[in-house]
Amino acid sequence: MKRRSLCWLCCLLILAGLSASAAQSAFSIPQPSSDSGTTASKPAEADPADSGVAGADVPVESPSPDSGAGVPTEAPSPGFGADTLADATSGNPDGADSVAAAPVPGKTQPAPLGVRGSWNLVFEDEFNILNTAVWTPYWFNDCNPKSVMNNVKTCSSNIRVANGEAVLQLTDAESGALLSTNPKDGVPGHAGFEFTTGYVEARISFPGTCSFGILNWPAWWTVGQRFPHTGEIDIAESLAGYVESVYHSEDWSKSQQVSGCWAGEYHTYGLYRKAGVNDIYYDGRRVHSYATNDGNSPHYLILNVGVAGGPRIFGERGSMKVDYVRAWR
């Protein structure tokens, strides 16, 4: 009886040991092998693309045009005042741009349109950027209602440079645009440009149509530091739908309306400034010549758009566009 009881007891102990081993096997956590050279891997991190959060290295695909999403499928073109006023020294330690302080070696230098002679190009800007070492994009104070030119405050945000042209616009009846090479406007880093005698030329598209006339008050002109004693030369401007050339001094004012269509397309407007005489050229043809009494004082250049009594329109349709400005001696 004792022997049988011991046998049963042994059987029970064996069965109990097998059950414990099976239970341990069912609930154990696998461990890496001792010779694998790795540690236990952590759970995989969520893919940013799957989580809806754009990671730094995960490109975000633009929606299709018909998806209705508000994200453009391509970068928007810069609007007025959006990264359009490039610092003259940006990417150029010498601060030089398209201004031809020194003509580019090997490049054929352009000559004045319609004026013969031997000329030396001393200034050229083709507006690949807006060189703020040469041009100030406002009249002394940016968008200040107390700093007005041609009946509007002048705002740098109303100027942009794109596709090799400077675009000046009105945003409303009180906000226009202006570019000036005045070296004495007090703007830090602005060297400007002045000339006494020689030839200056700009290729400009004035807003408007041949049937409707020129819109707003666009102008291309030069002026001295002590107006009216040092004079003002309006090479081309339009106050009432037509273009004219005007000379102002302390003794007199002379104007000449120029017939033809000068709206909506590019034309070239030039000034041949000589000792005591100015000749005005439109598209290489002399349209006005007159005596002067400003002593050929140094003049700086201005391009601007304002408002007058004539027809006006705001925004892109009413903008004045400038392809280039050049000067020779």
C-alpha cells in the first residue's frame, strides 16, 4: 500500500512539473540570442506621411488642380512688394549690378537711339533686380502721406521687378510709386546717380490704349538738387491722356505735346543735354529742342506714377513698365 501510494505521488509530481513547464513556455517573452550582436528592437516609429504630419525629409505632394484644396500646385508669382526689392550687395560683395560703372568686357555697348557720335556708356540698368544702391523706391519716406509726389504717397510695395522690367503701379488714388537716383536723399547705402551733360534714355510702356489715351500720371524726368534754380526736365509725362515734354526753371516753363499713340506699348524716350540746350528724342526722332538756363547743374533720374485730372486706373492694368535706363557721355 505504501509502495502504491509512493508511485501515485511520483506520477502526480511528474505531471505537475510538466504543466508548470508548459505554462512558462506559453507566457515567456522572446530574448535576442547572446551572439546576435543586436539588442531587442523597439517598435517602429510612425511614418510622418501616415500620421498627417509632414516630416522634414518627407516631401508633401501638391494636390491636383481639381482637388479643391487651397494649396497651389506651383509657387505663386511674387506680388507687389513681395521679395522684389533686392539689396544691391546681395550675392555681390562689390555692390555692383547692371549699372555700368565699368562696361562688361567683350560686350557690345549699346548706343543712343537716333543720336550720332562717339559715346561712352556710363550707366545701364536692365532691371534684372532692383539695385537699391542706385534706386530709392520712394520719395524720401516710404509710403508716408507727408512725403508726396504727383499727388500720391510713394510706396515701395507698389514696385516689383520681374522678367527684366520694373513695374510701377497705383493701388488707389493716394498710393503710387517712384524710383529715384537722388544721391542726397539720406537713405543709407544709397549712392544714386547724377549727370550734367550727355544722353539719357529709357524704354517705357505707359498704361492705356491708343483710343483711350495714357492713363494716370506716369513720368520720366530729371531734376537738380535746388529746384527751380537747377531746373527740371520732363522727358515724357502724361497728365491728361497725351504725352508731352516739359522744361521748368526759375524763369520759365516750356512744354511740347507730342502727337501720336504712346500708350500700351514700349517706346524709347531720350534726352540729349548739352550746354544751354536740350534735345528730346522719342523712338530716335527729335521731337522738341529748347534753350535752358539751369547751368547744366547735376541732375538725377526719376521714374514715377501718380494721379492727375486725366483718366486713371489702379492695379496691374494701370502700371508703368520700364525695360531699361541708360546714360552716355
